[in-house]
Amino acid sequence: MLNNQEYITSKLEEILHEILPISSKRLKNLVAIITGILLSKSVIISEISQKLKDNYTDATEQSKIKRIYRFFSTSTIKSDYVYYCFVYDILKKWLFLIIGYCYHGNED
């Protein structure tokens, strides 16, 4: 049985895996960083690194900070691709609603 943080981390990893075309190592780093942001309630790298569990890395705080900084400075995530995934999902839901409305709207 997974605890809450492990459950959330695994679900987040599943969701992001479907959206982002990045390697599993980078995906794990992204999930850890998101988790750190949520736990620290901050976007300051040093505060994020302090909240990361030891299973992220056994490294020192300085090493965690460098790893996070490298992730952001060499990110291969293209914002256009991420936006496309969200826009596609929203348009798909909107189209479904419109089609459903038009179909059921003619029954009056």
C-alpha cells in the first residue's frame, strides 16, 4: 500500500507521462520538483530542495539545488506541445458538449 505522497507522485507521473514526451529520468525529476513546490509552497529552488524526500537523491542540499537548476536550464519540454495537449482536451470536451446539446436540443 502506498502512502499519500507516494500515491500522488505515482499518479502525477502517470498523467505527465501521457502528456509530455520526455525521458523517464527527466519525468521523475519533474515530478519530484512539482512535489517539492507543493510541499514547500514556494518556487525558490533552495526551499524546494529542502522538501524533497531522500528517495529523490541522497545528495547534499547543494547537489539537489544544482540538479533542479540544471533541470530548468536544460529543459526539453516545449511549451507549445504542453499547451496543445491541454487545448486539445478542452476542445474535445467542448465539442462533445456542443454535439450533445445540438442532438438533445432538437427533441423539444
